[in-house]
Amino acid sequence: MEGEEEKQEIANPGWRTCEACGEPKKMASFRKSKTGEGHDYVCKGCQQKIAKNRRLERLETQACKSFLAKARGGGSEIPHTSEMLESIMSLFGGSHGFAAMLSHQYHSAPPGGRIRNQVLEMIVRLTGKVAESGATRAPVSLMSDEELEAEIEKRMENAVLSFKGQRIIGIEKEEIPDGGRLAGVEVDDRRFA
């Protein structure tokens, strides 16, 4: 029995284990080496995957370098967040396409899995951000007259003109700051009428 434990497994002739995926495969799955002696140690399928990943990494590196070069220069070449989001969403087919992709990811993942939890967490965070921004208000067409009037009044209060941080609308003429003019100097109000 000790002899059986010491006995080493000998690989089948005509087979090789791929160093990338670790699976034993027939020699036909491996390219001949460039020297003409023997075969490569990575199978053809894994070589294709490795080459594809290298191409994607090169593209990503070039895109990052290009973006950073434009960002250093400043100006209108820097995309704004809203422009980037709009471009990303258009690649997903708009908001409905993005929602469909997200739904597909959720339903394809195993129940209770990491992906499902991350999708749900993202939706909860997004809902919270939308609620904080006030974008969850009803559209104008669905507002009652009272709600519409309250909204207009609120927006008008926010749009009040100010001068040096002081409110102008709703104060008496004497309380308006002189804007650096000397006190006691007469101002012809007819110019401003």
C-alpha cells in the first residue's frame, strides 16, 4: 500500500494542463510554440481571453490618459456630470433601457446573493437622493390650485432680489443701502423711475 501512495500520476500522452485555466486538454487545444519545438502552455481559448483583456486594458488606459489631458487643460473640453450621465444613459438605451438592464441583472442573480443586494441598495440610495432633491413633487398638471399657488409663492420667495446679502423687496425706500454713496448726498430719483 505504501507503494501506491508514493506512485505518481503520469499525464496521459497527448494531453497538457493549461497554465491559465488549470484544465487538462488535448494537445490540439494548444498552439505550436514559436520555436517549433513543442506547444504553448496556455490553451488557445485562454490566449484569446488574455488578448481581449489586454486590448480592453489598453483602450481604458488610453481613454483615461485622454480625459486627464483634457481635464488638465480646462475649458469646455471637460464634460459636466450631467453630460456624462446623459451619455452613459444613452448607451444603455435611455432610462427604460437602463431599468430593463438593471431588472435583468437582478432577476439573473441568485436570490439573497451579493448582486441582488447591491441592486436593491442602489435603488434605495437613488430614491433617497431624488427625495432629498425635491424632484419627487407631483407634476404641475396634477397639482391642485392650492398646491400650485403655494409652489409659485415659494419660488417667488427664493427669487427675491438682494443687494449685498440684504433683501430688497418688502422694505421701505429709506432702508435701501446707499451702495457706498456718501450720506446726505441728494439723489435724483427721477433717473431711476
